[in-house]
Amino acid sequence: MNEHNLFQMLVSFTSSVHEVTHELTKDAKPEALSHVQYKMLEYIAISQPVTPSEINDCQNMSMPNTSRELGKLKKSGLIQSIPDEKDRRKHYVCLTPEGESLMNNSFAIIQSHFHERIQHLSKDELKNMQEAMALLQSKLFY
């Protein structure tokens, strides 16, 4: 396979990832949160502790928008800021226990949707899927 064909497969694959992500996460976002706030919480839950600039980069937002949305999430009691012990100007963002609970509930919904999609697969297919995801994670999504 040449690199061009591999790239075309990547484009198709990433498009499919977006579609499946939408299907898996439907009904997982609490109504009180905006889409942007939910995506920020999801990123924080998976990667914490994170800096506001890491959130900014990952979510492709401007720093003022990131700061504003983080302020709303902090006011809602879903996140907290933890200062860096070596550099007091730097701080990290983590979920509060309430934020952890909210995201655990959301991830449970996502897991249920995921289970519905894979329940018909054989053990060999599940193993192949796991190996393929591990390969993609290590070689492409690192």
C-alpha cells in the first residue's frame, strides 16, 4: 500500500471516528453543560492534571475562551485549580469529587453504547480490535 492510499484510509477513518464518537456520547452530556464545557471536562477527566494551555491546545480554543469556560466550571464546582509547587504562576486543573462523579456517570453511558456496538463480536475480533487500537495509539495518536 502506498502512502497516498494510507492517507485516504486515515481521512475516512477519522471521519468515522467522529461519527462513532457522536453516537457513543449521545445522551452522555448533562443538560446543564454546554458542548464546549463537556468536552473540556472529558479531556480533564482523561488527562488530569492539565494546565489551561493544554486544554486550550487540545480543544482548539482561544485562551480567553478557555479561561472563561474554566471559570464557569469552577463556579459550578466541577473543577479545581491546584498551584504548581515550584512555580506559583502555573496551576493545574483537576476534577472535583462532584466533577469526577459527573464524568463517571457520562462514561457509564458511553460504555453502555459501546457495549451495544461490540456485543456481537467474537473473542478473536475483540482481541484484534484491542490490538489495532493499541497500534494506532502508539504509532499515530501518541
